[in-house]
Amino acid sequence: MDALFIAPIVGLAAGVVGSMLGLGGGFIIVPLLNIAGVDMKIAVGTSAAAVFFNAVSATVAYARYGYVLFRVGVLISASAVASAYFGAYLTRYLDVDTLRLAFGSLLLFVALRTATTESGRRTPAATAQLRWGNRALLLLPGGGVLAGLVSGLFGVGGGVVNVPLLTHLGVSMHQAVATSSMTITLTSITSATTHYVLGNVDVPLLAALAPTVLVGAQVGARIARRTSSRTLKRGFSAALVFIALRMVLKSLGFRIP
């Protein structure tokens, strides 16, 4: 199967789903490109670059709706950028499979909690604001550090940490998804640049992905705006289960994309 042929379809799917859930879309792009015959390193590197376009487009859309909490996003991103390098460095010394099994199991728990916890908001209106205090000032940078480590160690987007953290702090699901997209915009610059320098970005493949990723992110944000918080939470939880099961199976030695 020619990866360039299916890339626009993959980009559209990743754009829609990734922007709806604040996950960037890499969890869709990487396995599908790998199935299409793209080397895993190239799939990961090209996905990292495509996720930047997805996150930028989603952030612009969500900003128009007033959902993005910019100060929160900057605070998370600042610590995530630094810890992502450290996470990648740790892969040389740690048993990544054991960590992948443990984190995948944790994600399954987070998925269950996210799906069953009610926010108390039935509408997507961006009226809730994070209460700034010692708890928020401690958890937000800490969450950013964890998001960066997870990204560096396992190659998954920081949204798996950002969205549950923000909803735990009382932010609405819509704002959490939007703010997560903003943080991914900032942190993915570092990831994409690093992969490009390492030669892991297939530029023609990225050129085939980017246009539909940009369009898909706009569509996904519009769909999210019209979707209830409960439905978004269930969709996010389903995506977490997919990511978690993939991590667990890979840690157990299964050859999956």
C-alpha cells in the first residue's frame, strides 16, 4: 500500500479525532503509516511534524470559541518542553517495556475515571475558570513535567496527561481539550525539529498529510463545540483505552504497529 496515497485520509482522520480530544492525532497517524509500510522511526518523526499542524489549526479554532486557557497552557508547556528531552534520554537506561506496561495500566484506570466522573456541566459554554492557588500552581507544572516525560519515553502526546489533569482541577472538558491542543502546539515544535534534524521526517509524506490535518482539525473543533461534555469524555476515554492497550501489548512483546 502506497503511504502517499492514503496519507490525506490518515491526515483527515487524525485531524478530526485529535482536535476533538486534545490528543494531537499521533496515535492514529503512527500505526496507520506503519501498516502502510513506513518505517517506525519515519512514521513517528513524520507524525510529530504533522501533529504540530493539527495542534495549531485546533488552537486557532478553539481560540475563536474562547475555550483556550492561555496562561494554563503556557505554564504546562514550559515544564513539558524541558522534561521531554530528559524522558528521551532516560530510554537509554530504563527498561521501557516495564514502564510501558505500568503506564498503560495506569491509562486504563484514568480512562475509567474520566468516563465515569461527571463534570456537572451539561453545556459546552466556556464559562468555568481555573481557580488559581497553591494547588493549581503546584499541579500544573508537575503535570507538564509528567506530560513531557511520557512524550519522551513512549512517544505519545502530552494530551493523555493534560486533559485528565485539567478536568481534575475543575476545568470543563471543552476547555481542557482546547488548552491541551495549545500545549501540544508549543511542545511539538521541539519534537518535530528534533526528528527533522535526525532525518526521521519524510517531507513528501508530511506534505501529503498536512493539508487534510489542517482541515480535519477545524472540523474536529467544530464538532467538539456541538458535542456534550459527557460524550467528549467517553470519546477521550475510548482513545485512552486504545493507546493503553497498544502500549501494554507492545510491552509484552507483541509485534503491533
